[in-house]
Amino acid sequence: MIDKQSVIDSLRGVLDPEIGISIVDLNMVRDITITGDDVRVKIALTVAHCPLAKTLQSDVEKALKKSGSVHSVTVETTSMSKAELNDLRTMLQNRTTKTGAEPKASIGPGIERLGKREIRNIIAVVSGKGGVGKSFVTSMLACELRRQGYEVGVLDADLTGPSIAKVFGLSDRPSKTPSGAITPIQTMTGIRVMSINLVLDDPGTPVIWRGPIVNSVIRQLYWEVDWGPLHYLLVDLPPGTSDAPLTVFQSLPLDGVIVVSSPQNLASMIVTKAVNMAKKMNAEILGLVENMSYLECPECGEKINVYGPSQGEKLAAELGILFLGSIPIDPVIARKSDEGRIEDYSSPAFQAITDKLRLRTSEQVQQLTQGLPIAWSVEPAKS
């Protein structure tokens, strides 16, 4: 005998793929209609047009058919309102409070950590060494997440070597809202970008600033910009462990860090410094990406190790972090970047990396009981 309670009991084992908690506990099950041995269920998504909606629908169908009493399942989806997302945020925060989780370590005297506002995930992309393609990885992650339906922003925190505006083909100066907030420039696909090059009179002007000014500007580029509701804000950091990366680690409410390396032993050695810095700053390391891993011969398909054998997987294991994937050398990348058309480029490698990234950030949400700060006041993505 099928009734609503038995359907709810079956759905308790279905987890939201973005959050990792039962869809029943998240109040996502909104309507159940039973006609004979046919069941129709309506699910309220936390992200409209969620790329993982089909996965959730499949999980619901499997869970209901598992008992053998249900013949057919129809799953409809809607999306939560902003008020419902705020209620969800409160519920998750209460879960954290009840566990008595300890907060993260202090970031130090005199440093104010800025708020998150309507940004769900803030992820820094770092490297210990320049020239490993960190900005390329940042821009491609933004492009791939945007293709999957997410609202995405990119903050170019590399003040002395900004390149994000160039690869996206942006040159317009940001405007200000009536309240005085800066409006980021949008790319062709709707990625919101802020870079120091967009506010300089001449993009070729060198930024010759001492540490305190650099720190202040990075904080302004984040806090004084009206980013609006975002699912992901990617922060492109300068290489090394100097003032600028330190400011981002101390000032921005980061949800995680992605580390970029290349096959050379020298790059691996210096990347270790960046990883150790992130650990000292209590930042969650989401994983390591190895760029320029190999070149595929266009004639025979043979993989050529231009910079030596790949070391990404081994390095990640030694550092105790997740290996997100390898990116091959592709001459098209340089051409698209020079033309400001990086959004036209796509790679299966980045699709795999963003899949792992989504799963990793989902794991973070599951670890809310350990005190991880997660923001939920995000408007659904627009189609």
C-alpha cells in the first residue's frame, strides 16, 4: 500500500547533490500525488536550473521504485524563494550551533574579515610560482561553471599583473550605483568581473604600490563592488606568499582554495609553500590542478611531456590534498586569450574539474557541524 508517509520515508535517503543533506530534512519535498501505483512528486531546488537537477530526479525515482510497490514516478521541480533560502540558512546554522562546533582560528589583530553578503562560495585560486597558468585556470573554471547555469564572478586580485579583463575582452570602465557601490563589468556570457585594469586610465600603467595600499585596494575591489547574488566568486591571486595573498586569506571569507601547479620540479617545490600558507591561514584546500601537463600531437595523438612527466597526482598525495585534474597544453588557448574570447574555449578536462569542485564544495556543506561558514541568501540562477 502506497501512502504519503511511505513516500516520505523512501525519500529520506535522497540527498540534495549540492548540499549533501536529505531533501526531506531540507523541506524540498513540496507536493506528493498518488494515483494507484503511480507517484508524482514536486521538489523545490535550492538552485533554479541546477545542473544536477537530473541527478536528483533520478535519485528520487530510484528511491521510490526500490520498494517495488511504485510503478511509475513523475518528478517536477520548482525553486526556493529568497525567503525560503534564508530559512534554510537559519536551519543549517542552528545545526552547527547545536553541535557546539568550535570556530576557526582568529585571523590576527587589526584585521577585519569582511562579510559574504549574497555570495555562496568564495574560492581563491593560488600558486606559489608565476607562469603556471593560474589566471587561465581561474577564467576557465568561471566559464565552465557559467555554462552549467551558475551565477559567477571573478575578482582579479593580481594587482601587479592583472590579466583577467584581457582574456575576457573587457575594457569598459565600471560604473557606480546611486548608493556608491561599484558595478562589475559583465562578460559575453554574464560572468561579473572586477580588475584593477578596468579602473586605470591606461592598462599599461604599472602598479607600483607598497603593501598597505595593495591591501586596501584588494579589500575595496571585493567589498565596495556590488557583486549581487552569486553561486561562485573566484579570486585570482598573485603568485607567492606576499602581502596580496595574505590580505585575501585574512580579509575575505573564503570557502576554499584551489592550487595550480605545472609538471616542473621547481614549480612543485614552490607550490608547496602556497599550500602550507593556506593551511597556516586555516583555509580549506579544495584540491590541486596541474596545468600544461602534456601536449597532444595533432597528427598521431601521442602525448608529449614538454615539461617532464606529470607530477600533479603524486604532489597532491604528498601534500594530502585532492587532485582535481590535469590540463593539456593547447595553442588555441593563447589565441583565444589574446583575442579576449576565452569564453569560446572549452575542454573536457575543465568539465571534469568543475564536477569534482561541486562535489568538494558539497562535502563542505555536509561538514557544517564542524563550523564551516556557508551563505545561502542567493537568488536562483537565471536561464
